[in-house]
Amino acid sequence: MVLACLLASGSAHASAILDVQFGDETASVQTGAAVDGSAGDYWNLLEGPQGTNLLDTQDNSTGITLSYTGTPFTTYAPGGFNPTQWANLMNSYLYNNGPGTINIAGLDPNATFGLFVYTQGDVAASGRTLAVNVNSEGTYSTSPTDSTASTFILGQNYLDLAVTSDASGNLAITFNGAGDEADINGFQLIETGSATPEPGTFALAGIALAVVARAGRRRKR
């Protein structure tokens, strides 16, 4: 029983997808999947630079908070995604003419995540690039965007990153443009691995295994 409890314990947010989009007060909320996710998934629409309690894809509170720098913006010009199911996500974005930040807190400490970052901007955004760095783990950049694109193109209008929260459960994201403004339509965050157990956890697991082994030997007698 002790062993079962030890092995069953895991992340409070394991495998949960968190969807976030940016836009001003005129933006429309995205619903459903993007590169990942399912039909009907809930998206958090953020309109101002404040910390907020985010909801998961099932519209449940997570205790995860987010704050950022930059200006949310919505364009009604006919972008490439306009006639698609992703128009609400890709027609609004967060932009910054210098380095910007997105800080996520309340995650499991030292956990691994998949992070999809979406970037297309408006109809005048062709040629823009986005550079992203998470917890100083390395910088990843897109190729110049095509504002007429109507599908998700890896490395051009979205990035697929593997990231790790710090010991306090934070992800510190910095973003910048190359020669022009940086645009982020939104992101999806998926936990792929729970926190590394403390050394004491391994010791307890070893004790539990030893107890199970001894019990098995007694039964054989």
C-alpha cells in the first residue's frame, strides 16, 4: 500500500493543457484545439498587463498566474487565418518593440513542459521574426513570417519548445524581434514530466520495496 501511494503521487497539473491568447478588449476568444488540444478547449484571453489566475482547458481554476510586458492588440484586417477556425487566436497578439517578458508562476517545481508559441502578427507583419528564451535555457527563433499563411508552420508561425520550470515553479519567458516588433498571438503549455523527486523520496521508495520483498519471502515460508 505504501509503495502504491508513492508511485501514484505525481504532478498536480500533469498532462493538463493550458491555453493562453493575447488581445485588446475587442478581441474574440478562441475555442478548441490549435496545434495541440481538443474541440471545445477553453482559452484564457488576456487583455492587460496583470497577473491572473489561469483556467485549464476544461475551464477549471489552476492556481497558475501570469504577468507580462507588452501591448495586447487586435487587428480586423483580413489576415491569412481569417477564414479558419483559428482566426480568433491568430488575429490578436501581444507586441513589443524591445525585449518583452511573460512570467508564469505556480507550476510544479523542476517539471518539464511542452510549450507551443504562436506568432504571426497582422497583414503588415510579413518578414518579422520572433526570438524566445525560457529560464535562460537557450534562444529559439522563427524564420521570417508570411502574413498570408493560413495553416500552422513549425519554425515560421509557431515554435515547439521543451522547457523546464525552476525550483520555485516559474517559467520566465523573454521575447524579442529581429529588426522589428515581436508578436505573440498566444501559447499552449503541456506538462510532460513531473518534478524530480527529492532524495528522501527515493529512500522511502527503497524502504517500501524492501518491505514488500520481505513480506513476499515470509509468505513463501
